[in-house]
Amino acid sequence: MTSAWTPAGVLDSAGRIPGYFDSPWPAECDGPRRQRIPRSAGLGVGKATGLRQRSRTNGEWNVLVVLRAPGEVYMQYTNHLANPEKYGQVELIDAASLEAVRRSPRLPTGGHTWCTALVAHENGYLYLTSGNRCVKLDPYCAVVAEAVLPRDSAYNGLIVAAGGRLIMKNIERDAGQLTTVTVLDPDRLEQTGPETLVPENSMGRIAMDTAPDGRQFVYVPGSHHFFRFAYEPEAGALVADPGWQPRYRSAPDDVPGFTWDSCLADGGCWFLDNGDTEANAVIFGTRPFGQHLPPRGSAFRGFASSPQKLFQVALDDASDIRICMPFGVPRGWYFPLRPTTRSAGSRSHSTPQTGSSAASGTTKTAGWSCSGAGPAVSRCRWCCFLTLARSPSTISAMAVITLSFSMWSPVTNSAGR
């Protein structure tokens, strides 16, 4: 799938990302397109290579790691859900021992507990969302500035635009609550323009694409649709794109089945459905969020009754929606999507079912077929994801599958969607 918005083969890992620190991994998912491909040569693991693991337990909810200058590894975490004290924190850790070299103070969250975000900015500072706060840290983890964000919510999306401004979104499971996108100046953490309202409540994190002409677009997952907003640097705000609002939700409104994060690659927006779980209901059932510890295993108990579906929506045509059901097994559950690299000629580990029913609306395609990829396959970017299928009471199947972008062909669904 090619696109005027982002040509096939454009990767954040190809070089320095405007707005971000020049490192192999300056942000969650490696960059604003959320492709999760590090800018490095890899480990060079061979058949005779020995690997050793080192781990460290700190009792916190460890969220992510970013890289800044060579040798600088920063880890972000928030309090464990069982902890009555609510805070976020960042550590500069030793890459070999994993022990903390420097540590920020415990940062306020407005009482919320949720896994938020951290970026290494091109100006050398670190920025994180901590509950309903945005915090600016220097390389020694000292607080430089802090801002209270507009919504009494946790902010789980944080990306950097070209020019350095910070774009962030709050998370809301309740359809009666508002999700907005906020743009902050990186120097004083002041809003550069009004909040931008998302038409639906949103759980997943935002992504951003840069068109060949330099325009930037922010992609926001809603409860039923995906939305695109144009970033207007002069106004310091976002403007909705009414021509790109594909509907993905096929389940009735009383069956939770939203999407979380997306990945922008090969001219498409890639994402999964069936994202709600029993753990989410507990965490977001209070305000501030995360006042109660969900029961063990509840994160793996999803609410959706349908099979797991993988979507690809063309960035230049919102009606061009392709869908794959990797297993065709009811009660599929979601895990974040990511591409990675595989050598050409590899084969898939699973053959998806076809003929999936999906969201209402007109589309060019309603499903994909999948077959093993042979030596003729030239592309090497793959999407890998974990999906669970379970009976009403227990997990009955669990698999990790790998599907080549180039293996999937459109299947016409005469019944429409």
C-alpha cells in the first residue's frame, strides 16, 4: 500500500527525528510513528553467541526506557497500583548493572496511577507526563519545570513535533468523559493554543506522521473511529481532518472493544481491536484512576466476544480498510502492535482466517488472506503481536504470530460492512 502521506519504507529509525534527541531510541516505541525499530545495527547474535540476562526488581510499575547521549539510559515508572502513594519517577540507570545512577524526586500525578510517557527532546531535556502533570527534567533528573494539564485525567500520549513543541492526550474509558489533545511550549510548558476536542473518548496513545512536504498529522484512536488532526505550527494547535475518520468498531456499544495504540508504516495506520479488559474496568472505575488493585489475571480477561482483528487503513483513503483475523477464535484479546525486522523469505507462523465482518461504512476491502511468504518476498518489515483467545473462564489459547506486510492480499466481502 503506497500513500501520499507517508511513502512505503519511511522509518523513524532511518535517522534523526526532528524534535527528538539524536539517539537510537529517544522515545517510547522509538519515535512518533510508533514503529518500534531501533536505530542500531543489532546485537550481532550468531549460533555460537552466548546470552546472559540481568534483572532488577524495584517494586514499581516500570513503563519504558529511552536513550539520550551514549551511555545514558533513562527509565520511567509510576507507583505500583497497590501503593497508596501516587507518583511518577525517572531514573538514569547504569546500562550494565541496571542500578540507578541518579533519580528524580517523586513527581505528582494528581492522584492518578497509569503508565504514562517519556521523551528525550532535541533541546537536551527530558519530558514526561505524570498523571495530569507534564514535567521537564534536566539530564541529571532534576526538575526544571512542571505544569498541571487541563483535564483531571492521566495523559498517556506524548509526542514531539518538528520545532520542538509537545503534543499530549488524556486517556478516558468512560464515554461520558472528554478526551482532548494539548500542545505545550517546551520552554515554559505553557499551552500554545486551545485544547483540541476528540469526538470520542480515547484510550490508546497518539502517533504522528510527517508528509513529504513537511506537514505533520496526529492520529488519535477513538472508541469507535480513528481520527486524524493536522498540526498547525503557527497556531500551536491541531485541526481535525473530516476526510479521514474511519470507523473500525463492529461490536455493539455495550460490548467494550476499543483499540489502543497504532503503528504508521507502509502508507497505512495499523491497529488491533478488542482492547478492553477486566483490569481496565477496575483501574478506570475510579477518579483519580488506579485507586484499586485489579485481581490477578484480570489484565488477560477481555470483554469482547469477537475474534481478534488486525486493521490497516490507508493514510490517503479512509475507505481503504483491510482486515485480518489471525485466528478466527472468539474472545480475542489485544496486545500492542509493533513492526520489527525479519529477513526476506521468512514464513508466517500462523495462517489467519478470512472473511471477517468489521465496522459499518463503505470500504474497498473487508478482509485479507494470508499465505507463507517465499523467496520472492522483498519487503522485510513485519508486524508482530501477541493475541489471546480464551473461554469465558480461562485462557484457552495463546500465540505469538508474525505476518509479513507483503503476504497479505485483499479479499472482497460481497456482503459489505
